[in-house]
Amino acid sequence: MSCNTASIEQQLVDLLGSAASYNDKGVEWCGHSSGKVAEMQAEFHQGQLVLAQQIGAERLGQELLSAIESGAASRDWTGRYATLAEQVLGVRRSRA
């Protein structure tokens, strides 16, 4: 695995975690309207799709890929898909 692939995998794990954090508490903290929430989730979805394409379906596995493609991962508030990505990709979330 090249450093570039590792970096992309890290970005995906972190983005999935960011989406979950936003959906769980960030929406309220930011006071976003339903329209702004939908906009943010669409941005998470687009970013996840781009990174997933770069990583490849085989590496991601069907469950994670389906969640990303369907948009479920961009609406997740539990962190389930970030945890799944950590397991599948062998990458831990960055702690800022």
C-alpha cells in the first residue's frame, strides 16, 4: 500500500467520523436549519463517494460501500460506519 492510499483511507475514516459527529451533536451545536443539515450531509456524501472511488470497492467491502453509495453513511449519527471503516481499512480515526 502506498502512502497516498493510506492517506486516502485515513481521510475516509475521518470523514465518516466527522459526519457521525455532526449528525449526532453538531447539528444542534451549530443550530442548523433542516436545509443546512441536508446541505452538509450532501457535502459529506460527495466527499465519501470521491474517496471510496479512489480506494476501490474491493478494499471497502460491500457493507461499507453500500452505506457510502446510498448516503446512509453521510446521515449516520452513531459512528457505525466510521468504526466499520476502521476495521475494514485498518486505520484509526485521527484525534484532533
